[in-house]
Amino acid sequence: MNKEQMKGKWNQLKGEIKIQWGKLTDDDLDRIEGNRDKLVGKIQERYGKTKEEAEREVDKYNSTP
């Protein structure tokens, strides 16, 4: 999923993202606004992961039907 697709589906994805990464708050999600890079950064911050780990998780999540 590219950046534009993610932004377009952001409202639908918010609930699913909160299930996947429960440490992300509503405020976090409002600031992320469908931006993949911001999502990766917040996952790094909240979970103490490297950028590469967070990117892999987001990519894996995006590839799940």
C-alpha cells in the first residue's frame, strides 16, 4: 500500500491499527494522519523498535488481506 492509498483508507484503518499496536493513542493516530513514515516513527517510539523493525511490521501489516 502506498502513501496515497494509506491516507485514503486511514479512517478505516485506525481501529485495526489500534488493535495491532495498542500502545498508540487516538492523539498519535490523529497526528499520523495516514502517513506511513509517521506511523513507523510512533511504533519505534512506543515499542522501542529500530526503524527497520517498525518498517517490517508496517509492511507485513499492509500486506495482510
